[in-house]
Amino acid sequence: MSFNLWSLYALMLKSRLFEEAVAQLWQDGLISGEMHLGTGEEAIVAAVISQLVEGDAMALDHRGTPPLIMRGVDPVLILRELLGQPDGLCGGMGGHMHMFSKAHLTASSGIVGASGPTGVGFALAAQYLRSGTISVAFFGEGSTNQGMMMESMNLAATWQLPVLFVCKDDQWAITTPVDARHRAALTDRASSLGLTAFDADGRDVLQVCEAANQAIQHTRSGRGPAFLHANCAHLEGHFLGYQMIRVARDPLKEIPPIALPLAKSFLQPSGAKFSDRLEGLKDVLNAILETMRDPRNDPVNDPVKLTRSQLSSDRQSLDRLEAAIQSEIEAVLEASLRELRL
């Protein structure tokens, strides 16, 4: 099956530019609380959502903005929600982690692993009410150790529900590396629970499209649930403003506020033994160095840039597309912020 790379890039770029705008608003203090962006997941999300049809449902995790944008939810409503405004998608009460759209059969939750049971609920409804439709549950690999996620997979397989479990694997559960949490491949775990498992490079949108197509066709044809595993890199770390990434990007600005308190505590005459303090200091320095060497910082892990490079031979078409999407995002910002700038 062939896929339209231009259309996929348009979905990915719109999501990326929207989230970059959100990041700036967050930095400016107009959006409060934590902010978990989906930058780096765009290829996975676009590949799956581009193959959904009317009546398909989505259960989202705390990085729900890209799926909502790509599924066609009004970006002004999303941004107004993030700004805490009463005319936002959920009345300004949900924030970025708890957004819902009944019209799009979509629900998100900040509870780790909650997209599993939500996706199963959507799939059960689809089985009874909307024959031929499916549900999709998006989640990170850290949630695969949650009991409700494994129970959801088991129940979906037992009842042969039309649900696709999409695991976006960035190898980190906040600051815990995958090797400290899993000893077996996640596709093997899914297969052991009775799901048909597929794997793809989450940076390559066409490769994810191929795997997602197989998984979706399997599920939509009534052959039971499927599991799609795709690697990715969260370009901003676990959440926006993640300190180690800030240090790696701008060490001259970020290290002094950390180094001075550390030096002061390190030289205190009382407290822990000198050897213990030295070990603690080594841990901090190692964490900073590891972040600076983190392969997530490599441009090769940016799916938007990788997809763009495949289209760069037609520069005129690329410029037109990017200008149109940039203009669309600027219009969204203008409509969302008008009275806030008065």
C-alpha cells in the first residue's frame, strides 16, 4: 500500500508548530503547571491517525495534543483549554492532560496506563454499536508495567476486541531507563497476552505506516486486538523545562545556579561524611554529562526533520506547504490570545 508523504508531513508539521507555540506560551507564563509535549512522537501518531476512519475512537495519554490536532479537533479550542479559559475544549478545567472530544470519540488522561482500559471500553462499544470500527490506545512504554494496562490487553485478547495498542517507546520512564524495567521485548509480552504484535522504527513515518496498516487491518477485520511498538525520542525530555536538558542546551546559564549551592553544601563542616558528599556530587555531574551525550539530542531522532529531508527535492512545494501551515498556526494564536493581549 502506498502512502502520501506530503499529507503525512503536513500532519506532523502542524502538530510540531502548534506545540512549539505552546512551549513558548508556557515559557512566557501564560500556561501554568507541567507541560508534556509530544515532540518526537509525530511520525507514530501521524502514521496511525491517517488510517483511521469516522467512528474510530482514540484513548490518549498525557501527551494528547498531537493526536487531537491530527484528528481534526479545533486547535483554537485546544489552545484555549491549555490557557485555562472557560471556552476551551473542556471548559478550561482539563488542562493539557485531560482533554476530551465527544464528537471525535477521543479521551485523554494523565493517569499512567489509563489509555488501556479506556481503549478497551471504546472497543467494546465499537463491537456492539459501530461494526467495522476500532479504537486506538496510545501510551508510553513505562505504562506497560501498570497492572491496568496488562489487564486491558488480556481482556481485549480474551474478548477479541477491536483495539490497537500503540506503544511509543522512548526508552525512559521519566528518569528510569528501560533496562531497569524490562527484561523481555515488549512485543513478546504483548504476544504472550494474546495480541498480534508489530514493530516499527518510530522515526520513519512510512515504516510506521506499513506496520500500522497491517495492525489496523488485522483489528478492523475482526481478528482481535493488535500491539504496535515504535521507538521515538522525546525531544524535550519527560516534560517541558526538564532541567537536565536545559543544562545541556545552555550550560553557561544553567550550571551556576546549580553549582553554587552544591559547592556550599559540599564544603559545610557538618553533615554527611566527605566520601558520601563526593559520591553525590559525582552522581550530579554524571547526570549532566549523560544528558549532554544523550542520543535524543541527535537530529537523526527528529521525525519531522527526517520526513522533510525526503521532500526537499521539491523546494517550491515544500515552501508553499510550510508557509500555509505556519500561517494557520499564527491565525490560531491570534484567535486564541486576542483578549489576553489587550
